[in-house]
Amino acid sequence: MAKVLVTGGAGYVGSHTVDLLVQRGYDVVVLDNLYMGHQAALPKQVTFAQGDLLDRAFLENVFQSHQFEGIFHFASHTMVGESTQKPWLYLRDNIVASSYLLEAAVQYDVKRFILSSTSNLFGEPERIPIGHQERVIPGSPYGESKAVIERQLHWMHELYGLRYCALRYFNAAGAHPNGHIGEDHTPETHLIPVVLQVALGQRDHVTIFGTDYPTPDGTCIRDYVHVMDLAQAHLLAYEALSDVPFRHYNLGNGDGYSVKQLIETARYVTEHSIPIIEGERRQGDPAILVADSKAIKDELGWKPDFPDLTSIIGTAWAWHKLHPQGYSTPKTLDK
């Protein structure tokens, strides 16, 4: 049984990937500082190490205690808007933490590395949908931090033979189909859970940031990809590294939905009115971001199980109804 390290494994995408890895028989060690993650999101089979990647003594102890075949790296500050307000959290902490992790990976002869990267590498894309060979011009300090980490991986491969894959995914959404894990951030900034909080009566309205974009209804268009489809892509990419030295893939469904379309779909799924207020544009929001995921589909056989917005929002709504206060909601399902 291969032993793998999952940094940020108690977070949103990380916890869904951990769940899948455990199901597939991997021996999983989760490293998380619980700044945004939730230990309650982890299956009981994992080994949990609470600490921070910036703590080199802690990191050294983790690597001395285990022999990892591979690493899935999710741990990161991840909010585009926050990165424009607090750039050093991203341009310093994200990059330095990843440097420490990669240094340990090389020192302890880890063979494979999967990076949770981002579509924010493409701040103003030249082509829509966005292929994996699109030029990298990050749209924020967050995107810049991921671009630097991808370059670090390039050099770790060139110098030490570390096999890696950078998965540049678009808007992660949805929840596990059986409802035991889902999306819980404090504060919550992602559109789908914000909309669903309105449906639950926890917010009065949704603010639409910008209605004058060059799109059919004037609101931003985004590509939403189900969190379990992302987890599946991480596993496929990891296993493919036994045959290929490195890859970069864009992950999305290839269909774009506007903010207004998303809210209308949520109204249908939840059967709630979901009031809206129109606000000003936010800094750094491109009009359209839609992925071209042909490369990973052709090369690894990735096929999303939740390709439509109704099913994505449906699984998220099931989670939020069961867990209206997130992971602090009393447990209602066996894991």
C-alpha cells in the first residue's frame, strides 16, 4: 500500500481527494494547520499531523516519521480577492511553504508530486476555452504564487528527477454525493455556497459584482467543476506519473455559466427565490473563464461524472441542508 502525504487535506478539495485515496487503498497522512480546514472532514483511517509547512522542525519530523511515495499539495492561501489586499500572504507564505515542502521531498526521495494549481494563472486569456498551453500571465498575487511554485517543480524535475503534475482547475463546486463532506469556509466567499446560504435564510441576498461585462447577460461567466471530478483527476494524474515525467492540465467542464444563470439554477434546485443586489465590479475579475480539458481527457481518460450545473448545485444543496452550520453541525451521517 503506497503511503502518500496530503498537505491541506482537511480543506475543501483536499478532503474530497483524501476520501477517494482512502477508498482506493492508499495509506494517507494528512498535514494541515486547520486555518481553513476541518479535521471532521477526514476519514478515521488517515494519520493526521496538525502543523504548518512554514515550521521546518515540524515538517522535518513528519518526513522522518514516514516514507512517502508521493505528495498531494493543497495547502495554500487561495482567495484571489484577499491576495490583492494581503499580497505577502501569497507572494511570501505560499511560495516559501512550498519551497520547504519541495526541499523535504527531494531530501527524502519522494517520487511523485501533484500540485493543486489554478485557472488564475490566466488573468486575461487570449483564447476561450483556455487550453493548457495558454500563456501564463497571472491575474493576482494568488495566481502569481502558483506560477512560481510550478516553476519550482520544473527545476526539481530537471535537477532531481521529481515527477510532477500541476492541475490548474477552474471553479471547484459541489459536495460528496453521499453528503458526509462538503464546502465550509469562514468567511465564505465562493458563489455557490453564498447563494445556498441565502436559500437557507442565513443571508438576505446575493450581491452580483458587475453587470456590465461583455457577456450575453452582462455578468461574469465561469466554468464550474465538481469537487469529486477534481479528486478523480488528482488520482489519475498521480497514477499516470509512473509512465510520464511531468504534465500540466486544465480542469473544467468546458461549459461556462454566468452569475445570473447560476443563481437561476440555484432557485430551481432549492425552490427558493434568492434575492439579488447588483454591485460594482471587483478588481481582477475577467469576463469569461472556461477551460479546455481535452488534454487530460485524451491522455488520462478523465471524464466528469457531474458535468452540468444542476447536478453540481444539487450535491452542494444536499450538503448544506444536512450541515447548515458547516462541520459544526451535529453529525447526522456515519462516515
